[in-house]
Amino acid sequence: MKACFLVLLTLVAVALADDEVAMMKEVVEVEKFLKEDPLGVKIFEQLQDLLAILRQARQRLRQCLADYLKNLPE
């Protein structure tokens, strides 16, 4: 029984390791696309702009919330 369990765990570990290798290859491909391909570079720049806009919106929202909380009657 223990041997079967050990074999099962070994098979699961090997399967997960294969999945991790495949996933890492996909991540490398996407990273290469975003750095080297002209379209990928444009997409990356647009994502950076979007993140900057979201940061500004988050700061404004926090400031509005802080002002609102300061003006609440006790």
C-alpha cells in the first residue's frame, strides 16, 4: 500500500514538473514577444500607459475617500 502511494506521488510530481517546464516556455515566449516584436513593444507600451492611468485613478479615489472621511460629522 505504501509503495503504491509512493509511486502515485512520484507520478504526480513528474507530471507537475512537466507542466512547469511547459509553462516556463510559454512565459519566455510571451516575454520575448513583448521585448522583440514591434507589435509586442507597442502592446507593452500601451499596458504601461494603462497602469499609469490606473495608479492615478487609485490615488484620486483614495484622496476623495480621505476627504470624505475627514468631513464626516462625529
